[in-house]
Amino acid sequence: MAAHQLEITLPEEALQIIESRIAAGDFKTPTEVILEGLSLLNEKQNGLEDWLTREIALRCQESDRFPNQRFSIDEARLALAEEGQQLRDGR
């Protein structure tokens, strides 16, 4: 993987997190900390997209089987938003 230099400005809290993780021996460099964070962010996003794809397919199948129990679009959005928030919160 080719490396590129990037200059960024971080809030003090973010810098403290990076420094504490290095001091704890979890990582050797700030780059390692940031790469791990980006990897976790990517996994979370992919998990959310996978869940959403599965959930939409399941809801469509249920709607076809039980047409009298269909949600309005607003109800569906609300239900999906609530379930998505639970997934993001790790519940």
C-alpha cells in the first residue's frame, strides 16, 4: 500500500486518545491508531449497510405475505431508523 502524507488538525481530546493508546502500548505510532479507527469505522458502515439490505429484503417479503399489516412509508422509516440506531449503539 502506497503511503501519502496528510496534514490534519485534531481536537485536543482526539490527540489525548491517540497518545494514551500509544503510551499503553496498544500502538506504536499515531498512524497505527488512526488506521485502526478507520478500519473500525469501515466495518461499522459495512455492517450497517449489510443489515439495511437484509432488513429491507425481509420487510418486503413480509409485506408480500401479509399485505394487511403493511406500514406506511413514514412508519417504515421510523422503525428502520430506530433499529438502525440500536445497531449503531451496539444493542
